[in-house]
Amino acid sequence: MTVRLDEMTSPELDARVKAGPPVVILPTGAFEQHGPHLPLGTDAMIPQRLAERVAAQIDALVAPTLSYGYKSQPKSGGGNHMPGCASLDGATYTLMVRDLICDFARHGLTKIVLFDGHMENQMFLTEAADLSLRALKSEGITDVRIVKMGYWISINAALEKVLFPDGLISWELEHAAVMETSVMLHLAPDLVRRDLIPDHPPADFPLYDVYPFDPASVSHSGALSSAAGATAEKGKAVVETLVPELARQITEAFQNMTV
Ligand SMILES: [Zn+2]
């Protein structure tokens, strides 16, 4: 039986809901440059593939991935000016997520996980959760419970040592670098341009931000630090550590909700 909502029929889904609402995981990503070596859809592909593995472990379902996200930021994603980035304004993105949560809930899918692969989405997901609960309450629907997480939350010290045996430079500069490249080498090896994996010093940003942003103020490959240390074995370690741990955390989150 599929874990994907888009592969189910309406009566099949209805029967699942009537048997007790399943957890629905909504992967949220971005369409964002990931250097010369990773595809534009990296931030959507990783959470989608992890979500399908997590769902299989806890009998959950996976909603169609939201493959567009909030704008790429220079210090965490290279910046929205880079070729190929297509993003949503914060208000648009928030309302898209709000609308989907509301419609899922109206059809009885009341346990929702916002499962993020793009850091810039985070606070807009928080806002979408808040607005959807408020809207649903006004319709008399009060049994909706939402869990928000980035897929990276369960990266622990042991995994960090596997990924960065010589020490982690900074998670902020990990965009299109060792972690994402390793995970893609494991999950989607045919999509990684191995001969173009960048190896250069980490990007160096001022502590402040200025607007309008000057694209000339950053010169980098699109990766914010070297991806040369990436391997498929490291990616496998990440996936094999994260999937059971995220499954455990989702289960725990819904069990522990007291309001
Ligand atoms: Zn990314």
C-alpha cells in the first residue's frame, strides 16, 4: 500500500480517515540553486524521500511536496538572485500552507507534520500553523494538531563526527556542502554532478544584513562551503540515523500533546 496521498483514491483516503485519522506528513522545500553539482529541487527532494521512509515506519501518509518555498537568503542559500531560483513572498507562502492545512483538516486529516527541507521556510510555517488553527477554530474544528520540524533536527554529535571528521565549520554555511551533497549521493546519485563538486574556502559574510542586497558582495560557487568531503556512505549514515529518529519524534509529539 502506498504512503503517498497523491497515489490514493478519494474513497481509499476516506476509509483511512474513518478508521482513525492517520498522521499526514507535508514535505516543504524550495526551488533554489544548490551550486554547480546539485539540482534546483534538492531542498524538496530530500524531505520528500525521507518523509516516505518515515511514513512507512509509522503508518503515516505523505502529502504532495510543496516544492517552492520562501526566498533563498544569501547567508543560508546563496541568494534569490542566483540563476534558477524561483520563490514565493512570505505572505503568499504562509497562506498556501495555511490553506492546505485547513483543507486537510476539513476532510478529517487532523494530524499534520510540516516536514521542512529549507531553513528559510521555518518562521512562515509557524505563521501558517497559527493562522490555520485560528481559521479552523472559527469553523468549529478544534481537534487539529500540527508538528513542525526540519529534517535536520536529529543530526546528533555522533553523526556530525561522521560527516565532518575534521570538525564542522558552521551549519549556516552547509548549503550545498558536505551534508546535502552526501545525502543526495545516497538518495539520488544520478542527479549529482560529481565532476563539479566544489572545493573552496567557506563564504565570509558580515554579521549584519543590508537591503537592497548587492549580489556583487558575494562571490561563491553557490555552495557556501566546500562539498569535497561528501560521500554516499556519509549520506547513508545520515538517512539511516534520521529516519527512525524522526519517526520516533513524530510519534512522541502526537502522543505528548496535552492541549
Ligand atoms: Zn538546501
